[in-house]
Amino acid sequence: MKKEGFISWLKTGRMMAKIYKREYEEEARKQRDPYYGWMTEKEKLPLKKNLIADTPMISVYLFQDGYLSEDETAFCKESIVAQSYKNIQIVNRFNSLDFTGVGGEYILFVHAKGVLHEQALWIFMNRIQELKKKGLDPDILYGDSDELDVSIGMNRDGEEDGGQEREYRHNPWFKPDWSPDTFMSFCYFREAVCVKKALAEEISVKKGGDFDIIFYDFLLKATERAEVIEHIPSVLYHRWGIDEGELVRERERFPVKDQKKYLDIKEEAIMRRGYGKLFKDIKKDNPKVSIIIPSKDNKNVLLRCLNSLKRYTDYSNYELIVVDNGSQEETAMDLSLLAAQFPFQYICRKMEFNYSKMNEIGVEQS
């Protein structure tokens, strides 16, 4: 083989080795990270921008809850300016709802602690026009979301990569189609929600106080008046990732503290909808509540249940009764020791599983 041919063969071999390595690394990443695999399959096709017949203005309304740094707010604004859909009005009023001077036919409310997907506005406006072609006039639209971390000098596996900036998307939240009961339970779309301006202007907005409450109340009222509420099954918003310590604090805070502050506006919503009266003073005499937990040979599940009661229940006058229909001797001994820690009554009766019978045994001991 001539020298020139050998060099050409060597270069081709090296190039093919790099290609095979890249393909291997790509496939390995899909195996490690199922969400990355999902993204490469679902988000790889180019968007057909020519589907939009016209480009009406959309007003992007930035809001925040609590303090955000200038950098965080700037990143959010940059993600708006960089959109492929350009007929945009940015409204900076953050912790208030005031639609004076808002010029778009639709208002996209965007939480400033995150960034929009690069095609988010195009996807929203394209879906609006698709629905209008079907004779529908959408009032509210929302999409899915995930979390975004940015690292410099490290890849997602903690390995050095020469100082490159890398984005890592994770923890997707694929939301349900419009579900009024779920939305009454908690505000499951708020980070990026599009509302028709004519509808927004009809709403009586609360003044002053906690913006979380004001915005949730606004959306509850808007959904009551809306005729068409559309879920777009695409990830349109990326929340900034939070550190593990902050995540633990958020999870501890959410079930009790955060939800209690929404009780008044939920009560108002129920009354507006004519569902009847609420009777709130149901525990004047602090009666004892007996909680019966059937269990067998699954100490970890039982422990998780007991810990959740201990952590999240603020009602003090209750007793726990664990009814076991015949755990193995080792498990039964562990449960006896566990009963001294919480405490709870531990009743072990060897019998075939019968949910009703086990609860009857618990009631007899309550």
C-alpha cells in the first residue's frame, strides 16, 4: 500500500472511530437518561413555521413570587427575545396583575424563574390558529414543563469537558388535559399559561397581598368563565433546577403551609359555583380519630405511611392501629419494636387476607 493510501485509510479509520464513539455515547446516554431518549425522539423534527397564516401580537407578562436575581430575570427575558415568533410585547409588572396598555390578543403569563422553550410562542400561536380553523375560540392554553440545569466545565456525569457550557434538562412534568378537580386541588399550570386578553379583562382581580394567592384566584375565575381550555402536550417551559436542600424544604412546606393559604379563595370558588355551604368548625371538641392500617410483610411501606402521618398531620388527637394478617416472625418482631417508636397498637391475627375483616378487627380495638 502506498504511503498516501495508507494515510487516507488511517484518517478514514479515525473519523469512523469518532463517529462510532459518538453514536455509542449517544445510545448510552439514552439508556442512562430515559427523558433524554424521549426528547431526541419527540423534539427532533423541525417545526413547520409556514403553518401560521398571520402573526398577531402576543403580550408576554412576566411575574415572580419572592426575590429573583437580576441574572435570573435577564435569562427569562433573553428567552423571550430569542423566540422565533417575533410579534411580542413584553410586560414587566412582576407582582401585580394590571392589564392597562396590554396590546396582544392573548397574554402569556411567564414565571421569571425559568426560561421559555425556543419555539414556545410559535407553538402557542400555531395551536390557537389550528383551533380557530376548527371553529373553536380558545380561552386558556398551557403546556408541559421540565427543569434546566446549566453547568460549565462539567458534563451531566460530573466529568470535566474542557470548560464547555452544557444544559441538562430533567424532571419533566407532563400535565393532564384540563381537569377542574385537579386544578381546584392545586394550581397545576401557572409557569407559562396563555389567556385570552378579553377574558382576562373580565376578571375581578384581588389587590395587594400574596401574589401566589392573587394569581391562583385569577386563574380559578378565568377557568370558570372559559369555554375552551387547551393542553398542549409539548415541553414549553424550563424551570431552573433547585439544589437538594431547597427541594427538601419545598416538599416539607408544600402539603401544609402552602395549601392552607389558598383555603379562602377555594371556598370562594366553591360558593361561586353553587356547590353549597362549607362548615369549617368540625373539630371543636377535638374528638379522637382512629386510623386503621392493614399490613403484612411490608415494613418499609408501613414505615413510609407512619412517617407521612407524623410529618404532615397537625391534628393531635388520633390513635394508630396496625392490623397484621400474619407476617413472618422476623417482620412481626420488627413491627413490635416499631410500635414503641410511634406508637401504635399492633394486632396480629393469622388469617387469609380480607380487607373488610381486618378493618373490623381494628374497629373492635379502637
